Amino acid sequence: MSASPSRAGIGQGRLAAFALPIGTIALLLVGWHVAVVASGSDLFPKPLDVLAGLVELVEKGLLLKYVVASLFRVTWGFGLAVLVGVPLGLVLGWWRPAFLALNPVIQALRPISPIAWIPVAILWFGIADAAPIFLIFLASVFPITVSSMAGVQNMQQVYLRAAQNFGMRGVPLFRRVILPAALPQILTGIRIALGVAWLVVVAAEMIAVNSGLGYLIIDARNAGKRYDLVVAGMVMIGSIGLVLDLLVRRLERIDSVRWGYGQR
Amino acid sequence: MANADPIVDVADLWMSFPGKQPDQPVHVLERVGLQVRHGEFVCIVGPSGCGKSTLLNVLGGFLGETRGTARVEGAPVRGPDPGRIFVFQENGVFPWLTVEQNVGFGLWQRSAAERDERVRHYIAMVGLQGFERSYPRELSGGMRQRVEIARALAANARVLFMDEPFGALDFLTRLKMRQDLVRIWQSENKTVLFVTHDIEEAVQLADRVLVMSKRPATIQAEVVIDLPRPRDLDSPGYLAARDRIFSIMGMDAHGGGVS
Ligand SMILES: Nc1ncnc2c1ncn2[C@@H]1O[C@H](COP(=O)(O)OP(=O)(O)OP(=O)(O)O)[C@@H](O)[C@H]1O
Ligand SMILES: [Mg+2]
């Protein structure tokens, strides 16, 4: 739904933007509590047990350590993917021989789940940080490359013609027209890739390393069926994913790219 | 300047697009010939879809011809040229730049001072003061079209190829833009080739009106508008020229068909 000020009404104000999602979360928590109590399970935690688990992790100094470890890996893997994927995608979108040469390879590698690469990553990089970083890179580089490529290919021809008419060629043409014309789609690819990167770091940490939120979950289960800590880890993963998405969404409101996202 | 040589010189130009079937190309232009002299204002009118934009795009260097040659400023057209600026029918204003950045776009190789000066001048001319920092998505369609016109004029080209530039404007703005364009054309010694579907507009603006036929199109007739400027829209000469073009295009001036 649009949030344009001209149509501000019920469900559209600033208050609603906070009240509605928080109300939903509160309802879910209550439902969760009631369901656990009703089922009589003594293994699955209630919301307050999870909160206690989180407090325990903070007191032991583990929570911050694990969050930082996970974010560190995402930063590296995702950062490398941006550095490689954006230029690669722009070249593929602009220069047809490169597209013809590389696109089939990219489309064949893309559907291979990063999880399937885990044994290979361990073989190549051991269980050091490099293995999950490699997996995150692999998972996020394809969405970024493909959307950057599409951004150039879908550019309206009239922009290119206008720029060429004014005598623009080479690097200025790329920097001042092709890149900005593709930027909205590039950012969309980056947002998707960041979500995937966060998904993959947790999966990678469950197998390959001994720190991070993914490790926390597996470790809590193996060392004494601490399901309160398992769910605490899940809650942290979800919350951080939400924050990351909100941050990237902010980028989409920058004036020079807003035109690419419809009239909202 | 060799004023005798035509600025635009087209002889026996053919153009077809590849069609749905490979062996059935869409013939758009056939045997088109036209000349525009230095400093002339020429309008092209013709039915929708006949190939006016195609012809202009060949002259602008954006499309290659199939047969024949298009010569502009003495040489065959090989590609776009900053001395010959195109105003596009589909709006070509860059949505990621503000109004003033768009208007100054063609001056990217000039000094900042010169650019600012010209940008201010042409923004005022098209009546967009106060919107310098606005983005195109915050403007109306007609305002965006005015940004594109200001951008083309600010670049100070010798030749202007304009493809229905005033199509999206309201009546009053259109009248004002016509006056401004004629004034700039007269004072800055430009050559203008102007496509429009509006016969009245053509007669108000042009030294000569070229009438294109239906597709595959050729130049069907030439009407010289030898009237003083500013033009009196009630003068017999104006009305006669207008009615002549209407009848060439198979209509009478009151909208009925000629059998
Ligand atoms: N890229 C293309 N591929 C195939 N056919 C095309 C292409 N561009 C134009 N045509 C065809 O060429 C013909 C002429 O198109 P053009 O845009 O030049 O018409 P026009 O005279 O400018 O019309 P209008 O007044 O509606 O703008 C049309 O029939 C159109 O279908
Ligand atoms: Mg056209």
C-alpha cells in the first residue's frame, strides 16, 4: 500500500507504521506462549525462556562475540561479491561478446545451492574463516552480477542516444549515464544478495566453524538440548536480517535512484 | 560559411526494419529526398507511423539507412554529433539528474561558470525557475519536455532535429515555446528540422513544410510558407497554406475526408 501523505488515513500514518508490526509481533509471542503451555512440552521454550537464554548469552559475553563473528564473515564475503559482481555485471550487460561467453556459465553455476559447495569449501579452505567467506561470496555474487547486467541491458535506449548525441563516450558515458541508469536494479540485486548472504553464513557456520550464530544453534542443541538457546540464536538471526534489509532499503530512497522504483 | 551548400542533403534514401519473418522487412522509407539549407526552418508533417521519427533518427545518426545517403553538413552521417542535437519524441531527460544538471548535461566539457550561466538562462526561458533542484519524477510531462528542450538549446548546436518536441505541452505553453524557438532560431542562426503532426504548428513555424505520404513513405509534397514573422494566424496566406497541406493529406480544414 502507498504511504503517500496526500492519502494519509487509517493505516497510513507514522504511528501505524510502528503500531501494526509491533502489534503483529506481540500477537505472535502470545500465541507462541499459549501454544507451548497448552502442548505441555518441556523441551520447547516459551518466549520468556528465550529471553532468559539471551540474557545468559549476554552475561557470558558470547552473544556479541558470535554476532560479530557472523557479521565479519558476511562483510567480507558480501563485500567481495559487490566488488566483483557490479563491474562484472556492467561489462556483461554492455559488451555482448562477454555476455555470450560468460552467461551460460553463470546461469549454470547460479542454481547450485551454496550448501552444496560446503564440502568443496572445506577441501579448499579448511575450517578457517575463509571457507564461510567463500560460500557467502558465491551465494551473493550471482544475484549482484545478474541484476547489474540486467540493469544495463534494460536501460532505455533514449538515454544512451541522448548522451552519445552530446559527444559522450568511454569512461564518462559509463560513469555518468550507464551506471546511474542501472543503479536502481543494481541496488535491488544487492538487497537480495545481502539476504542470501545472511542466510548462508548461518548455514556455513553450522558445519565449518566454531563461532557465530549458526555455530551457537548447533552447539546449543548438541551440548545438552538447550532449545532456549537454539531459539535465541534464531531470534538474533531474524532480527539482524531485518535490520540489514532496512538499511539497504534506505539506499533505495536516495534521490538519484528513486526514479527506478515506481511511484511510491 | 558556404551558405549555398545544403546543411541536410538526402537523396533516394531507403530504410526498412527487419520484420517478423526474416524475408519480409517492414519498408518504412522509400526514395526519400530532401534538402535543408543553412539557416532554414523546415517542418515535416505526415500521418502517424509513416516514418517521420525514422527519417529524423537516420539524420541524427542513430539509425543506419538501408540504401542511399544522408549527408549532413557536407559529410555522410556516421553517428551522433554534438553539433547537431536531437530532441526526442520519447522523453530523454535523465531521471537521476536534477533539472539544472539535465539542462547542463550537454555542457559537460565546458567550465562550471559558463555552464551555470547558460543553464540559468535556458531554465528561465522555458519557465522552470524554482525547479532547478527538482528531479524529473517531481515534474509534469510538459515540464519534463521543457527540460529536454532547454537541454538541447543550452548545448548551442548548429542544427536542431526536433521530433514532436511540443507534443506534451498545453496550448499556451506550446504557443510560447514556438515563439521562443523562432526567436532563438532567428538570433542564433540555427538550422532546424522539426517533425510535428500538427499542421497549424508547421505553418506557424516553418519556411517550408514537407508532407510525407503513408508508409512506405516518401516526401509527397513541399509547401513553401513565404509569410513574414511574427505570423498572423488570420491572414489569407496563412489559411491558404494550412488548407493546402490539409488537402494534400486528404482532409479538408474542417476535419472531413476528401473522397
Ligand atoms: N525499431 C523498429 N523495428 C521495427 N519497426 C519499426 C521500428 N521503429 C519503427 N518501426 C516502424 O516504422 C514505422 C515508422 O515509425 P516512426 O516511428 O518513424 O513513425 P512516425 O512517423 O514518427 O509516427 P508518429 O507520428 O506516430 O510518431 C512504423 O510503422 C513502425 O512500426
Ligand atoms: Mg514519431
